[in-house]
Amino acid sequence: MIDPHAPAPPGAPPWTGPARLPVRPGTGRFLVLVCVFVCAACGLVYELELVAFASYLIGDSVTQASVVLSVMVFAMGIGSLAAKRLRWHAAVGFGAIETALALVGGCSAMALYAVFAWTGGWGGVWAGGPRCLLVAFSLAIGLLVGAEVPLLMELIQRIRRQDAGGAVADLFAADYVGALVGGLAFPFLLLPFLGQLTGALLTGTVNVVAGGALVLGLFRRDLTRRARWTLLLVGLVVLGVLASAAALSDDFERAARHAVYGRDVRVAVQTDVQEVVLAGGTHGRPLDLFLDGRLRVGGRDERRYHEALVHPAMTGPHARVLILGGGDGLAAREVLRYRDVRSVDLVELDAGLIGLARHDPGLSALNAHAYDDPRVHPTTADALTWLRRAPRAAYDVVIADLPDPGITASTKLYSQEFYGLARRVLAADGRLVVHPGPLSTRPRVFWTVTSTLAASGFATCPYRVLGRGSGFPAGPDRAAGASRSPHDWGFLLAAPAASAPPLRLDPRGPRPRTLTPGGLAADARAAERTRIGGLPASTLVHPRY
């Protein structure tokens, strides 16, 4: 430890004497470091909460995290510079900053959710409103967090004059440890037990209490009577606002869900993996399943998707079937239509989703109670990890019913390693089917997945299902506008090839087969007669399309 009584360097502000504390200097210094620890933890929780909410509401977690982190770090630098003007009034300045930070950071999640829920569909000039608000909150929180450190440095020096290097080392040590605790508390404590809204409000409460206790308790003799009462009253008002918001958070969240998902929301649960929302599904209403805010199952169109996903792959041998993902049980429902299927192994990451698919009356009716069939064997595991331990040539059909490849967390499920492991568990005459997303709106993603399959030793046959009218539902991100709803579903049927032919694709890609009105089984057999992996020679046909 650097000598606390070492002389200050030349050019330091004039020494005005130690602060008049109600405790010994050593105890006072320890209390300041505790406050540094708490404030750092709160600041990181605000940061993670903004990243999580932006990824959940807007999508593309890498972009949102980059925007939030870069804006906050920039703002922290500006806040540190601005705080230089407050050093001569460090105690009252720090108290005011913590009060403002508690209000802004604590209410940020609720404000973002409200703007997204009630104005996200306005379009026009306000189409980017939620994103602008995200940047504004990142900037404001960064400015306030950045102003903390210079003021805390001044306060710790007011207790006992210390060499600047030693004071900075102690302060940053407490700051970094607090950031570690806040970073771990958010995903493992606040999010699963309190949720994003209540967790942010509780963090704001801790923030204002810690800052107020330090200033009004330890440095109260440095404040004028007017300053003390002002800070106390404003702090109490902020606490009242946060407490009121916490008391109303359940009603607010219910109203916001209705605004986003419609009035038919029946179930909204936060599992260990994601938020699951079920809307409709009873009294003749179509069921919609949302995972982390994204529409996963649209009751009006889900049969078209799952029939197109499953049945072309079932034209060959299909006694042993592996479903990767598909915890909703809808792909399993289609597989079980084949009486000669002996076993269906289903690997789903989210045990909570499997539980809903078993027991929720709407979802279990939609999947025809697939989990009650003794041939279905569900496993809760990550699909990539599970494939690494799976036996070779164990399945005739592998169905990849996985999240969209545009979601950052799922990109590993469209990698060459993933498809190489899928090829290893397939029998020599087996089939793999993949949904790489809409072809009309994201052709680059579609053909990238095609190339990845070819590099993994598969020959492929692309096909798609066309939408009706304005296209398929695109989930609750209505800020994008209805015109961006996908107008098709794209699929890839793949088979192991001893030497997969190289794909020579022009920038637009080859034209995939399109499912059109007719009988599915006959046309799936016709597709088999055309070489999988070559350019399409016929049109696939699907019932009712």
C-alpha cells in the first residue's frame, strides 16, 4: 500500500484541510470505498439492462451491445471532464449525480418498454424512435457514471491527503470489484428472480440510498443546511417514484404486453433461457408463440411451415428421427403422422418451453399432445453440445427446427462444425432439413447456409413456401413496418455426399423449388428423382398452398 501520508504532487489543488467527519478517517475512507463498490455495481447493471432490453426489443444483440457500450464509454469520458467543475463542491455534486442516476437508470427499462410497446408501430419519422431513446439513455447514464469517479476521488482525498497513484489504485480496485458483482448479479439474480423492470428499479433504489447515505451521513458537515434538506427531499421523491413504479410494474408489464402482443396474452414466463409468451390458443383463437419478443409460431400459418419443414425429409427411410430444437412439439406432431416411425429424439435447450408444450392447453392441443407419445424422447441440452456426444449413423432423418440464423446467439447452429456433426449422426441414406430463413428478404443468408452445408459434406436441394397477401407475420418489432414481413419461408433438404459438388452460384443464387397447390407426398418423391444438390428440374408441390 502506498504511504497514505505521502506528499501530493506539484500542481495539485490547494489543500483546504480534512473534512469534518463523524467517524475516524480510516473508517470514513473505508465507507467511501464501499460506496464506490456499490455505485460501480449499479452502473454496470444499468449498462447490461440497456443491452438486454435493446436486444430483446430491437434485435441483433451484437449491434445493440456495440451501440450501448460505445456510447456509454464515450459519455463517461465527457462526464469525467465535466465533473472537474464540481470538485470544489464534491459532496453536494456527488449527491445530486447519484440521485439523477438512480432516477434515469432505474426508470430506463420501463421507459424503453413503454416507447416500444405504444409507439413502435407508428412508423414514419418515429420509425427509429426506440433506437434514439436507447442512445439517449446510454448517453445520459454514461455522463452520470463518468462524473462519479472524479468526485469520489476528491472526497477520498478530503478525508486524508494521499498520493494520487495510491488513491487511484484503491478507488479503481473497489470500482472493478463492484463491476464484477454487478455483472454477475444481473444475469444470475436480478433477471431470473425480479425481471428486467423490477431489477432496474431496485438497482436505482440501492444507488440513491448509497449516495445519499454517504453524502448526508459522512459529509453532512461539508453541506449547507439548505443543501442538506434539498438533497434529502429530492432523494425521498426519487425513492417514492421508484417505489411507485415497482408497485405498478406488474400492471404496467401486463398492459405493455397487450400493446405488443395483443389482448389474448395468456402466458408470460421467464424461463432459464428466454421469455416465453403465449397469446390465444383457446376458444377457437389461433395460438401465437413468442420467444424473447420474436414470433416463433404463428397459429394461422404454423402448419404450412411445419409440414414444409418435415415431410420432404420423410420421403426416404425415417424410422429413427432426430429433432434439434422444436421444443414446441409441432415438428414432432408432423413426424408422428408416419406410423412406421420408431423413435423421435428431441433436443431442446429450454426445459420451460417443453413443460409448456406438455401442459399448456392451447399449445399441447396444437401439437396434438406429441409429448404423450411413447416414441418421443425429449432431452434438455444445447444442440451443438449434444451432437458432439451422439453416436454415429444413429438417425435416418435430422430436422433442424432452430431459431433464425439472423439471431446472433444461434449462429453456431448454422456453422460448419454443427453441420459436420449432424452429418456424422446421419445414416448413409439419411436426410437433413434446415430452415435458413426467408429467401426473398435475406438471400445472402440463405445461400451462405447452402454453401456451409456443401462445405460440410452435404448435397442440397433448396425449396420454399410462398406467403399469402402481405406475407408471414414478422413478430412484434412493428417499427420495421409491415412491408418487411417475409413473403416466403426458405428450406434446404440435404443428404450426405461422398464428394459434395462445388456450388457455383451467381450473386442471385439458383432458383429454388416453390411449393404450390397439389399433393405433398407425390411431389416429394418427384423431388427425390431429381438429384439433390443440382439445380431444380421440377416444382415441388404442397397441399393447400
